[in-house]
Amino acid sequence: MIELSDVRKRYRDTTALDGVSLTVRKGEVFGVLGRSGAGKSTLLRTVNALERPDSGSVRVNGVEITTLGAGELRKTRARIGMVFQHFHLVRNRTVEANVGLPLRISGAGRAERKARVAELLDVVGLADKAKAFPGQLSGGQRQRVAIARALAAKPDVLLSDEATSALDPDTTVEILDLLRRLNRELGLTILLITHELQVVTRICDSAAVLDGGRVTETGRVADLLATPGSALGRQAFDLGDTVTPTATRTADITFTGAEVGEPVVAALVKRFDLDVSILDAAVQTGTGDDGFTVGRLRVALPDTPVADEALAWLVERGYGVSTPEGGAR
């Protein structure tokens, strides 16, 4: 649905995008994770041609948008919805007027606008707020209005520019779950940018990590989390620095799916007669199509050949194993 190939964009002496390539499949939720200044907003703006790349290809639903004229570009943008961090609602218009604004601009009749707005407000859970003004709503409600407005023209693609960054944690979860539901019920393709790891792990099917204008890794979220050495995994499983006695070594054991319930520590103790200490652990679950559960366990083992055998045995059984000092196995 969205494909960027070797996209580059510079602003004077600053390189915002440095050969970015990524593919968003139809019907998936794709997250781009990165710190401030990583190039996330520039990337998103190239998808709806608010920014023209210096070079590279940007295709949306099979259309190369970097070469479109003004008229063709307007038609293409009509199929791309946009949700912003700070809502961008018109203060002196009611909720229903804000949602219906894109339809009014496109020339839709009054009856058509009224029916579509009522439908959308029901979808986002604000049917009782149609006559309210933005100033009378909470932050989460205003973002729901913005989402409804973005869906007014029945877009194929929804772009989300840090849509939950201005919200409290509980409201963030509500908005993320709404986006996931819209994705499933409408078959909507969603590309979102964020600096919040929770956004990616909760609802995204696939993700890319952007750093300094470059994609450092990309793939299915469950696969990235399960890969020892993954940047996304390091953020998700922040096990910190652990000091162990000189006679022991540490190892991070990553497990997925059915492995989650297996008594791995007990197996190591029983099978290899090892003293194993649990130092830290974390689990991530997601609501993407994979419905994944991925966990990581940091343990301390004796620094002996038997410990090497035990770690090799775990790798044979499908666990991801890495050592802070020695990398992935």
C-alpha cells in the first residue's frame, strides 16, 4: 500500500532522510519509532507529498506521488487521512461541523454530510457530543473527533503524526485500541510515527526504527522483539546493567509463543545441575495480527563449560540467547 525506496531529503546542511526504504502492506498497522530529530515527521510528510523528496520513489496504492501534478495530487490526498498530535480542530465549530468539514470542502450534499458525520461519531464513541465545541471536550475526545474527521472521505490510508503524545497513559491506550479496531473493521492501512515504544508494541504489526534519517531495522514487531541484538528489543526489554560476581556470567534468554509457559530455569537446574539465578525479566504482548507474547529473562550462570552446553541446548530448542559481553548466539 505504501512503498518508499531510497528516499532522500535535505534541508540546507541537515540530512532529514538518508536513503529510507520501507514497505507498508495493505491492511496493516506500521509504526516508525525514533527520537526527536530522527526524521519521522519528514518521512510522514513525504507520503502525502507535503514534502517532496530530493530523490527516491514514494508510491501509495500503486501511484508514484512524487511525479503527480496539482490536480492528481489533490485526488490522491483525498484517499489519505491525517491525524495530528495537537488535533487541529476548528474551535468555533461544533464537533459535527469539524468532522464534516472535509466533506463540505469536497462538495458533498447536506444530507450526505449529515449521515456520514453521524456514522463516524458513532464509530468513535461520540454520538452524544455532536453539538459540543472542542473546548468542552477532553484531550482524548478531541483526538477522537480528529480521527473521525480524518475518516470522513473514506481514505485507504491513515497517517498518524504522534497522535497520542499529548495524552495521558490511560487515554493513550484508549486511542490506540480505537485505531486498532478501525484498522480491523475498515481494512484501513495505518502508518504512524512515534517516539513511544508502547505505541509500537501495543498495536503495530510491523515497524521500522529510524535514527539520524536512516532505517536501522525493520520487520514484524514480534520478530524484532524476539531477535537478540535488536534495537527495538533493547528498548522493550530494558533489563539494565547487572553486576555479577567474577565467577559467574550473565545471559539473556528470549522466548516466544508456547515457550512462555515453559519452566526454563528449572530445566537448566535439573538437566545440567547448574546454579541459576534470575536477575531480571520482562514480557511484551501485542494486539497485532500476530497476537504475540515475547519475553526476555536475564540469568546468572557459573562461568563453566557446562554453562556453555546449557546455553547451546537452549538455542537448539528455539530460544534466543545472548550474553551482554559476547553478543547473540
